[in-house]
Amino acid sequence: KTDFINFISDQEWKSIEPVSSWFGPSSFLMSSMSALFQLSMWIRHCHGYLTENVGIPVWASYAVFALATLFSGLILGLVSEALETDWL
């Protein structure tokens, strides 16, 4: 507590460089990181729901997420390829 008070009263905060705009809380990079963390929490919640409430085995839940990952990658690849050929 005293270190923090001294930091403020001695104006040591003026010698610290501000955070780059890339790492600011409202930057695109940090918003994307937040979205990834929220997605991981949603996946964890879905895994818990599938194993605890639905009663499927853990390996089956992993298989569901693996297939979902493969299909979403396939769809994103097809969409990006279609957009690329239309633009060129």
C-alpha cells in the first residue's frame, strides 16, 4: 500500500511509457483475445453439459468438438476461396 501511495505522490507514474494502442483494452487485438477466451468458456460449458446432463462419454464429446472444428474449417476455407476467386 505504501509503495502505491509513494508511486502516486512522488509522481513516478510519469516515467512509465503508456501502453501501445495495440495492447490497449479496447484495441482490436485485445477484443479478439477476449472473444477467444469467451469461446473457450462456451466450449467448456458445452462439454460439461454434454457429459453431465446428456450423459455422453468424454471421448464422444471430444469427437463432437473435433468434427465441429473440421467442418467449420472446411466451411471457412470454402468461403474464403469463393471470395478470393470472385475478387480476382
